[in-house]
Amino acid sequence: MSVAAAALLWLVIGFVLANLPFLTERRFLLITRGEKSFVFRLLELLVGYALTLALGFLLEGAVGRIQEQTWNFYAITLLMFLVLAYPGFVWRYLRRRSARP
């Protein structure tokens, strides 16, 4: 796999994992138990971030040597992950809902 293909795959999967907590009411895509709270959505978002990081390290190891990272890397990738989650957040909390009868 080329570096460009690995990076694109990582971004697409990161985008999907960032938006899943806001697009479904299932807890971790498994359990259906009423409406999820905002705190639980944040927990799912952090788990999705951890999965995205793990996938990134796996892809990096597949295309070359894994680089050692400092706290700056994790801070920046967390903020990028939150930016990727913005469309799902807008869909869940900020969009205008039609009047219900």
C-alpha cells in the first residue's frame, strides 16, 4: 500500500468514526437503550479517536518505520478528530428541526 493510499484510508475511517456517535442512538453500535446522553457521545468519540490512532500506527508500520511521537502530535490529532466530528455534531444538535404535529 502506498503512503498516499494509507493516508486517505486513515482520513476516511477517521471521518466515519468521528461522526458515528452523533448519527446513531446505539451505544458503540451494539446496544439499543433509549437516547444517548452527550457525555456518552463524548466517550464514544474518545474511543473512536483511540481506534483511529491505533489504525494510524498500523498503517504507518505497514508502509515504513513507526515514528516516535510527543504530546504535540496527540494534541493536534485530537483537535483534528474533533474538527472531523463537526458535521455529525451539527446534524445532531444544531440543525433546525421541523415542527412535529
